[in-house]
Amino acid sequence: MTRPGDATRHYNARMEKLRIQGGRLLSGVVPIGGAKNAALPALAATLLTEQEVRLENVPAVRDVDTTCKLLQQLGVTVQRPSPGVVVTRGSGSTDSEAPYELVKTMRASFLVLGPLLARTGHGRVSLPGGCAIGARPVDRHLDGFVRLGAELRVEHGYVEARCSRLRGAEIAFDVPTVGGTENCMMAATLAQGVTVLRNAAREPEIIDLAMLLKRMGATITGAGTDTIRIEGVDQLHGAEHRVIPDRIEAGTYLIAGALAGEGLELINCCPDHLQSVIDKVRDAGVQVEVLADSLKVTRPALTLPVDLRTQPYPGFPTDMQAQFMVLMTQARGRSVIREAIFENRFMHVPELHRMGADISIDGRSAVVRGRTALSAARVMATDLRASSALVLAGLLAEGETVVDRLYHLDRGYEKLEIKLTAAGAVVQRFRE
């Protein structure tokens, strides 16, 4: 349901841009917010109970806003009593349709299908949208639901699933899938019997979701390994849960510090979740000091070229590929970045070319030749993580960079211009 003013706000968001004056050094403290990719499945999981669920450390980003609207569409009462807090309460009359108008903007919306199916026996969800970074089929989600006993029908752009009650099953994913693991894990919590997920995703966000589900009364073991065992229960109850820090936001500011930092400190983060990124940044000659829940980073006198390949966790995350590429434009030498997760995730490269970067694409590999003096330009964000890479490039570039299509950035970064300004950058949001 579109409420008065929603269309206007959406239009205004699409008109907003970011102006960056390059060449400033960064110092001070940057607080890291809650993980978007943990908050979204946690919000979906609240559909599994009629009781109150309180989530803390929820980031104020557009994808969270969209998910809250979707929950309300499905009959859930959603309150946001204070910054970072979302309180939900279900009802016995939960709607079971997630419409295209909401799902089209965000792939994670599809995560409501598992909880709807498990609790109500029916769900009708539009096929998802999100960033155009390559094929991310939901086939693995659907195969899991079929194994759990659901009957599926796909037509007119919607997936409709029905069951009397799901039954425990063995589900083996052909490749690790974060969304598929989350959706099937949530569905299995209310299935009759035991479900085992094999070749499951191991990301920290999977562990965080399992922790919430266990606080709601689920019986789950093995989250964080490639084999997760869920023993179904008759019902789940309310709970309180604090969302983990956002490792991709932390990684983005880590790269900012590697490019222009003079003792830039990232607080309220979880360094253990970033080990692969920290390792590669250190390989590039950057000084990174690791504490229990913070990182301190200082740019090197000489940045070294580093080759990398994106991989499922605990490997180097695809969501950090674009940002690391910007760092490699400042390395003295040639580096090769191999994108092994998504086939269309180099859309930021033409925009970096506009800023003077020397990058060539060969299939799923990008060859970066540095060191390049970047110059300011008007650039256009093409997806969420590409937009943050262009901001990083703008921090270095001589002159004034303008990043268009800022709504991509707002899907996953909370108060980015405010945090950068506090650290010494000259960054301004504006409309033309």
C-alpha cells in the first residue's frame, strides 16, 4: 500500500546527489552501524510469531524502511520507538502476499516467503529485484521449499507456495547461498521433524539469524558451518535481539582509511568478521591495528599491488570488490581482481575510467594498473557497493566529484556523508 507522500519521497531520493571535495585526510572516529544484511532476515523472521520481537542496532537505511513497509503490508504492526530499534508484533490475520511494488527494489524481500509458508501454510511473493549485478536466481530457495513439502506455482511474476505443514528434510545446496540458507532455515523452524542443510552458507549474518531464531524458541545447531541442523517446533515466541555490526560498512571505511587515513578509527565493529579484508589491506602495505571491537588504519607511504579473488565467506567478500579496486588504483604496479561470485559486477569500472583509472576487463577479471592520479568527475552509481567505491574515489580525486543516483547508496549506508564529514572529509548531499 502506498501512503500519501511515499511517491514524492521516492522521487526526491532519486534526485539527490553527493558532492565530494577530494584531497582531505581522514582522522578521528567512525562508528559502525548494524548490519543491513543481518537486519533484513531478522525482520523477515518476525513473521514466524504473533508475539512481540524487539530488534536493536538496526541501521537506518532504505532497505530496512522497505522491509518494514512490507511487514506492515503483511499485517505486522511495526514500531520504531527510538533510533536503531524496531519492534514488531504479528497478528492472526497475517496477509500472505508480498507485492511487486515493494519486492522489486530489494532482493532480500523474498526472505518473507519461508516464514509465511511455515507459519500460515501459504505465501505469494513477487520474484525479487535489487542491484543489477548478475544472475541471483531463487531456484535454490524454491528447491528447498519443495523438499520441505511445499507445493509451488510460478506465474505472472509471482511465486505461490502452499502446504498443510512443512516436513523436515535433507537439503543439499549445489553452491553456498546466503539467501537460500536463511529462507530454508526460517521455514524449517516450524516444520515437523528434523531438517539438515548441507553446503550451507557460513556468513556471520547466518549465525546472527540463527541466534535470533533460537531466542524465539527454535532448535538450531551448526550455524556458521556448512551443515546446519534444525529440529522443528510447534511455535515460536517473542524475543529481544541485537543485530551484529555491518562488516561491509566497516570494510568500506577501512578502505577509506587505507586511501586517506591518518589514524582513522572504526568503532563498534567486529574485526573477526573482516579478517579476509584486513589481510588483503595489510598485504597492500596498510597499517591496521586490531582491537576487540575496533580498527585503526593509517594510509601507507607506498601502496603495494595485490591480487584477489572474491569467494563465499570466509573468503574475500564480493561486496568489497569495488572498494578494494579503488585502493588498487593507488598501488604502484599491476593487480588482478577476479570476481567469482557475480558475472556483472564491474559496472563501476567505466565510471572509474571517467576519473582517470587505468582498468581493463577480461571476462570476470579486472586488471588495475596504478598508481593513477584520480581527477574529479560527475559519475553515476549503478548499484549499492559501486556507489560506495565512487565515493572513495572522490575522496582522493583532485577537484569536486559529484555522485549521481544516490538512492543506491542509501539502500545500505547509514549517514555516510555525516560520518565522513566528522572524519575530516568535505562531503555534501544536495539536489539539482
